[in-house]
Amino acid sequence: MPLDISIYTLIVIIVTATVQSVFGVGVLLFGTPLLLLQYEKLTLVLPIVLPISIAINIFQVVKHYKYIDTGFYKRILFLTIPFVIVFLALVLFLEAKFKNLGIGIFVGLFMLFVALKSYSRRIEHILKAFVRYEKTYFIVMGIIHGLTNLGGSLLTAIAHEKNYPKDTTRVTVGVSYGTFALFQMLTLLLAVIGIISIPGFAADNMNISFSNVVYLIVGVVIFLLTEKFLYTNIDNEKYNKIFGIFLFVSGILLIVKSL
């Protein structure tokens, strides 16, 4: 397997792994669109970002597994994951058509709306009413993640609405996000070895190289450094405020990307 390290890819991994180390999401949410600028195909990007995302989430879950909202996670497993699998298979089949689907602008606007809930009682009431339809929300999240890898945006939005303590927020988001990535990896693996037959899917075009191992190691090192010097020094109140800013900035970036 060839070793071809891209400086651009390394920078993207360092930045997005830092974000994911704090908030539980980031490598897929931001890394996917940024790396698509270089690699163009989702099948070239996923083998880079999925292992890094899973590794960081595993570390987060191992440390704070006692704080996982199990009810939330069960809904992820039974309502979201089936749609992640189905729509990932669909996007592998029709990648050219779905690559520029333009759904990001709607997700981005929703994230801006959620980010402002701390500053508007009216928005907070609207969100509480919307979350009553959680089943629909979780299904839509799976569809969006399968198609675009941007389901992390909706995941962080609903977690922020629930006002968890910071450790519960990160580990619940982390275990959910890691499960997204795990089932995406399994879907790709089954497609590559032919157990899942996806017409038009070219396994030979998958980006499989030793470089991906280097990127994975970098991502894990970034997590360990961020955990020690940044995350542990943020209290609950500060974390919730930073999380709101993160949602707001994420929403703007998604909107800009979609224009």
C-alpha cells in the first residue's frame, strides 16, 4: 500500500479532530466537505475519515460511558441507523447525482435556529414542540447522514436542545456519532467484499492506503492532547455556551458550502 501523505489532508484532520475531541462530532461533519474539495468522490474520503471518527468516539465513550443517555442511544440504533445504511448504499450507487444535493443549506439554517435558543425564549418553546416528533427527527437524521455525512449537525442540535451536562452531551453525541461511522464502515466493507451488491459501485476506486493509518494516528494524538489541555478545563456553563457558538458557526459553514 502506497504512502502518500497530503499536507492539506493532515491540516483538515488536525482541525476537525480537535473539534470532535471537544464536541463529539467534527471529523465527518467538517472533514467530509473539506476533503471532497481534494478527493472529489465520497468513496475516496470515507476510508480516511471513518476510522478517525470511530477511534476518537471510542476514547470518549470509554472514559464517560456511565453518562450515556441510553434512551437517546436506543432511538439512534433503531430509528436512525437503518436509514444511514440504506441511504449510504443509495449514494454509493448514485454518487454523482447526490454529491450536489444541496440539502446542507436547510440543515445549516436549522442549526442557526437551534444555536439561538439560549437567547430567545420563543425559539426555545418552538424547539421543544418540534422535538416532540422525535421519531421523525431521528429518521430524517439517518437519511441526511447516509446521503451527505452531515447527520452530525442534527445530532448536535438535538443534544444541545436537551441541556445535558457537558460529559453527558459529549459521550451521548460521541457514542451516537461513532455508531453512525461504524455502520458506514460495515456497509462499505460488505460492499467491497461483495456481500452487499450495489450496482455501479467500484470497489477498486476506494482510497485504501497506509497513509490512512498515519492520518488515524494523528487524529488519536490530537484527541489525547485536546483532552488533557482543553476539554478538562471547560466547565458545564462555559461548555454549553461554546457548544451554542459551535452550532452557529457550523450552520453558517453548511449554508456557505451549499450556495
